[in-house]
Amino acid sequence: MNLQSTKTLTNGVEMPRFGLGVYKMTERDETLQAIDKALKYGYRAIDTASLYGNEAEVGEAIRHSGVKREDIFVTTKVWNNDQGYDETLRAFEVSLKKLNMDYLDLYLTHWAVPETFEETYRAIERLYDEKLIRATGVSNHHEHHLQKLLAKANIAPMVNQVEVHPYLQQDALRAYCNEHGIAVTAWSPLGRGGVLDNPMIMEIGREIGKTAAQVVLRWHLQNDTLIIPKSVTPSRIEENAQIFDFELTLAQMDKIATVNRNERFGQDPDNFKFNF
């Protein structure tokens, strides 16, 4: 496994297991520099969303990176107040224009808005049929949300991006996704930094000469979870990716499994409120 390693989605598309998340990157030059650094270092996936307000910068950074567009896996998401069938199709056109691209690799429903998430996913299926996206997916969907989609979908979601980290391991949801061929991507794979002072994780890091963050990111990979850690700091962008020269033992993986608290640092997909 290396920085360009991929997971094969159900339709045969290869999705990088490791990428850069750009949430809260709102300063233009800082965003451009972070993406440029990541791509130069070897990252091949960038995860954004309409909510983040930086799709234009993502597109600009990719165009000027020297890396071919087809070699970069680009994900964006439709925000909650743009959901619904027609609304999602319009929101996609806006995102595509901001990114200044002909297609996207993956388009996600950002949150499962109760009244609209099924129609939103139906629009994503249409975008896939029209070859405007290479893969379909959702974000922040519990098992019961996925069950509703699978009952009606012509194309099952290929990806579910959810909060996963050692304090919220989501075993049941990950097992359900695995059973149905849905790849799981962890947003906030480090628990917004909240898991990095865990004594057991720090001890494992000392044992193998790695940081707590590197231990956690490697734990995700060995659990077959895709990850998109975010950072604008060049040294951290490098450090986060330096997880392919070691492997956690089964005993170390078992130790990390014991720190689960079912603790969220973000909102619960069954009870979320946003004031944007």
C-alpha cells in the first residue's frame, strides 16, 4: 500500500484511499498552497463541498498543479438547502462551473435531510447516467437512510462519507456498508484532533516511532476506511501521508478498538441543525 493506493468501487472506478480534505480552507492563497503542496507530494484525491466556499480554488489549484485532471479524484457535495431532485441538478451545475471541470469523480448528498435526501440521491443517479460523475455517493447517512435509498435506487451508493475515528468507530455502520459494497470514507479521521492525546494511542506511537496522528490514520487504512485528513500546514500534509512504511500489529489494532466511546465531535445525522 502507498499514497496512490486505491479502493475499487462497485462500478470498477478506482478511488484513492488517501486524500486531502479542504473543509474550513477559506483563505484563497492558503488553500491554493495547501492543495499544490499535497498534489506535489503525491496526494491524488481532493475532497471539497459547495458549503466550503472553495470549489473555485480547488479547480484552480488542480489546473495549475501539472498533474493531469484524470489522475486526480475530485469529490464535492450538495448542501442541505440545495437538496431535492431539480435543486440538486442545479446545484451540481453551479459546483461544476466553479470547479471549471467537465465532470466530477464523486458527488455526495452532504447530509440526509429527511424530506429531500431520497430525491437528492435520485438526481445523483441521473448525473451518473449522464456520465457527469464517475461514482455516486452520500455523506452522513446512517444505516436506515441507506436502507431507504437501496430500496428504490437503480444504482446503489458507492461511497458513504461519515464521521469515523477511534472514539466513534461505527462498527455496525461500516459492516453494513461493507455488506452492500459501499466504501466508507472517514471525515475528521483524527476526531478533530480530539483523539490524539489518548494515552494508549500515544503509547503505540512511541513503540513504533510514529506520531499519534500517524497511528490513527494507519488504523483507518487497516480497517479498509478511506481517509481525507485536512491541513494547510506543509509539514503536516507530509506527516499525515507518512503512514505507508509501517503496519500496526493485530494486538495494536485490538488496543485501539477498546478506546471507542461512541463520541461525536460533529453532529448526529439523525439530529443535526445548521445555521449557515
